[in-house]
Amino acid sequence: MSIDAVVGANWGDEGKGRMVDYLARDAAFVVRYQGGNNAGHTVVNDLGEFKLHLLPSGVFYPGVTNILGPGMVIDLEGLCDELDDLASKNIQPVIRISDRATICFPFHRIEDGLEEARLGKDAYGSTLRGIAPAYGDRTVKKALQIGELLHPERFEKRLRQISNWKLERLEAFYGKKDIFSVDEMIEWAKKYGDRLREYVTDTTVLLEAAAKEGKNILFEAQLGTLRDLNFGIYPFTTSSCTLASYAPIGSGLMGYPLDTVLAVVKAFSTCVGEGPFVALMDKEEGDALRISAHEFGASTGRPRTIGHFDAVATRYGVKMQGATEVALTKLDCLSGKKTLKICTRYAWQGKEYADFPLNAVLEEATPVYMEVPGWDEDVTQVRRYEDLPEAARNYVEEIEKLIECPLRYVSVGPEREALIVRN
């Protein structure tokens, strides 16, 4: 039996989906344990290219049960759309939805948009999927759990109460009167909830039974350390805990420690959304790499901000995840660069920082770089580490030394098989 987690050590978009898709072949269960449809995991395999937002990345294996855990906020419509998209490609995944997960309603999306508009130039860069309002309502005890769909009369009564409360808040805060109707929310929940009801269950019971039977369980995180609510670049974060340490809570499987934590990092830095980003590339170089590496958000399509590899941020991200090993993705995208930069420290007001600081420093810090030679060779067909160009190996090993964690996997393409496993 193994219980493992795949997490992001940067700002998200590291390539977690491709690693979960690779590792899920040996798993009985793949479990998403936090977040909603505010980010996407891109998977490329022999069935095609897919962008998953709510569904775990194990959905392409018929023998894997994919669980949406109690720590998630789930847009019922978004989940139905994902299932429909897979069905159109003759993919029928095995899924189960925790009865304790939170429903993300259309009024959460409305509230998200109104708040970002109110903030104006100080906006947080939300994906406008309603995630922060949904988690906020859970905290103030004004949310509905997925399992309440199984009790229709009670569900409708509570939804009416919460919808009226939400209408009062939106009018008081934003001056928007009757911006949605209660009956619309009830119809929306019925339309999509009826389709999903068959998948709703106590997933803790399933996972506990699997653990007792010695089955392999793989946890899949969304986003990365630097977007974590507690340890990220707050307030430019998501509204959930993105760390591996949250997996037992967000999945509902207690008392079983993680065997391995695989932190995924990219061979260069990228992020979507607002917040400090120290190792920013020059515009011309960043624009070119964004296009060649297809760096656009999987959920929103927004162009990602591009930077050099940030060892300060990544070492912090790996440490906070409690990572036992690391996967480095998109090494192939750096072929053709004569010189590569690695940010090893930050400079601010005459002081250098080797440890990741708060935003008060990050927002004004400048990067301190080391430079290493690049390589010209195409590495997309390389499958053995020793067959990589020497300069590519040196780059990988320098990163491994700086982030202080074993680098086990090197991805040289988006396809499932385009992966080098190091001893």
C-alpha cells in the first residue's frame, strides 16, 4: 500500500495534472482534496489533450475511482460540463463526490465579480469562479453541502434562506437589488444536482476501507504553495489550503500518514493572477517563451507571467509542502537558450534574502541571479537522464542543489511517456 500526494511548489500551473496522470496507473483512488474549478490541470495522453478543473486527473483509467473530497467547493454546472466533455470522447470515469463538499452557486460567481470590480486596480486577479465567496460562506455557516441534495425538501428550504441572505448582502454592499432570483437558484440546483446525486456518498468510508485493504491512494492538490491561504503571497492567494499537510482533512482520510509527497515545479517560473513575482523575465524574452511553451491559463486562458527559475521561492515551496521528492517539468521548453538565469537570492534595501519573505519585501525586491550555459539540442525524445545534454543535466542538478530536495522526475514534453525517471 502507498498513500502519496502530488502538490505544486510554486504559483500553480506547474504540471501536476501530467504527473498525476502518470502515477495514477498504479492507484486505486485519486482524490482531489481542496479548491474548485478556479484552476485547471492539463493532461495529454493517448486519448487526446484534456483540461480538467474539478475532476481528478485519474479519470482516464477505468480501474481508478476518482473522489472529489470534502475540502472542495464544487460548481454543479461546471462538473456536469466536464463529465459531458469526457462522455463526448467516450470516456466514462468512475467518480464519487463527498457528501460534505460545499456547493459553489451562481450567486458566488456574481459576488466574486462585484468584489473584483469594486477593488478596481487593487483587484486580486480572481478567476471569477466564485471560489472565495463559497469558502467564505462555509466559514460563516451559510453554505450548502453536496449531501443535502439527497434531502430535497430540506435543501430547498435552506437554499431559500441562504439566497435571501445573499440578496440582502449584495444590495447592502454593492447596491445591486434583486441581482438574481431565488427560484433561479433552486432550478439551477435541481437541474444539475439531479444529475450528480447518484455519485454522492460518504467518501471517508470508501477511503478508510481502501486503506485497510492496502490499496494505493493518490492525493491531487490544486494550485501551489505560493497561492496557499496561510503560507502563500497573501492576500494574492486562493481561499483554501494547497499544502500536502491538508490532504487528510480535505479528503477525510485520517490516521494514515503520507508515504511520499511529490512537489511539482517548472523549469522556469510562471504565474496567473496578481501578486509579487520577483524573477520576472524581460518582456521580449518572456513573450517569446510564453508563446513557444503555450503558457496560458487552463481555466481562464489568461497569458501567464513568465520568469526565470526562482530558487528562493521554490525552495520555500518545497519545504512548506514537506516534499520528499520533486518533478521538474517543461525542461524541453528551454532548448535553444544560450544562457539560463536562476534567481538565488532577493535584494531589498541593502540586504539579501535567501529565505522567502513577506509581500512587504517581495513587492520591492530585486532578483540576484546566477547564470549557467544553455543547450541547443531538442530533448523531447530523451528518456534516460544520461542522454540529456551535459548543460541540461548541469541545470537540473544546480536546481536540485538549490532547492534541497531530490529531483526524481524530469518532464521533456506534455505526453504521458515524455518523462525521465532518475535513480
